[in-house]
Amino acid sequence: MINVTIIPVLKDNYAYLLEADNGETAIVDPGEAGPAIDVLEQKSIKLDTILCTHHHADHIAGCASLKEKYGAKIIGPEKDAARIPGIDIGLTEDSDFSLGGESVTIFETPGHTTGGICYYFPESTLAFTGDTLFSMGCGRLFEGTPEQMWESLQKIMTLPDDIKVYCGHEYTQDGGNFSLHIEPDNEDTKIRMEDVIRLRKQGKPTIPSTIALEKKTNPFLRAGSAQRFGEIRKIKDDF
């Protein structure tokens, strides 16, 4: 099983420390190295692997320093390999990949970028969705199309309802405000926002979410079609 420690980085990003029962460790999306090093030093552990979901600097800027300090291997999307400096292993949906003895499923999820991926740990009931799926939101379509992002989100929605979703940013309160703009009568979202506001007032993360919770409260997952998804995404861009 994988234990997850949330590491706030930059303004509103999250990196994640993964610790497996067998002692293997990984960091997901280190947007800067310092906070990750602090956590590793506090725990007196070394770093084996760096997992990247996509090539944007706020997710990979700490990779090189962590690799140099710990000798960790950088792993990320094969289709983004040319844009992730120092990458050692590129992954696709067909890749045979495991961490801590657990087989990891790779989803190719274009939309936010053309080459992004998500990591699914079925035994540990975890998914790391980068900037594809946010808590009550999704990433901007910087490189992909609405059709691509809709298909990518549908892949994630095939996961069991109890899967814990760890995304790339603390955007939940903003996402919830937009969700209520799109679905003002969604009682599930109203209830969820009470909890989100309480957590943020306490300075606590709203992550992880779950697949079940996203199905109930995320307007992008409730769009019903790629066309409607694209319309909602455009509204959010100007929100």
C-alpha cells in the first residue's frame, strides 16, 4: 500500500510524497524542490522516483535538483519526453509500470496538454490526475481540444467511486463557486462547499477528493457530451 503526504509548493500547487510499504518512495509533480527536500529530510528518507503528469514548469521545475541530490529517476509521459528535461523513462498506456510492488495503470489524458498522463494505483485506491481533473474542475485547454479533454475525463470516470483523487492545485473553492454558477440547485455541491470553506479557513487542503464526489459535484463531468463540455469550459475561462 502507498501512503501519501501532501506537499504544498509554489502559490497553490501540490506535490505528493508516496511511501510504499517496501520502503520505495516517489514524488509526484515537484513544482519546486525545496519543500520536497524538507519533507524528505524530516522523515530521514531518500527519494527513488519522480513522477511527472505533464511538462508544465509548475509541475517539473524541481525535478532536476531532486534528481541531482538523490539520484532519483524521472518518469513521465513518453509523448511529453522532449519537454521534460532529464527524463529517464517515458510511459504510455501500454507501459508495464509498478511502484512499491504495486502495478500502476497509466491513462493518457490529452486536453490540458497534448501528452499528459494520470497515474492510477488500484490496490492503494489512489489516482494522481495532475491538471486534467481538479476537485470540482478541470484544466484549461492549452494544447488540446474539448473532445480530447472530454474523452480523457471519461477515462478517469471509469475508476471505482472510492478512488481518492489527488490533483495538481488547490482550486476547490474556486471550482465550487463555478459549479454553483452552472448548477445553482445542486444540493450535493452546496453541502460540499460548506466543508471546503471550513477547511480553507483552517488553512487545510481540500484534497483528496473521490471519484464519487466528483461525479456528484463537478460540472465538467456532468456535461453529458463533448460539445456541452466545451461550452462549460469556455464559460469557466471567462468566469
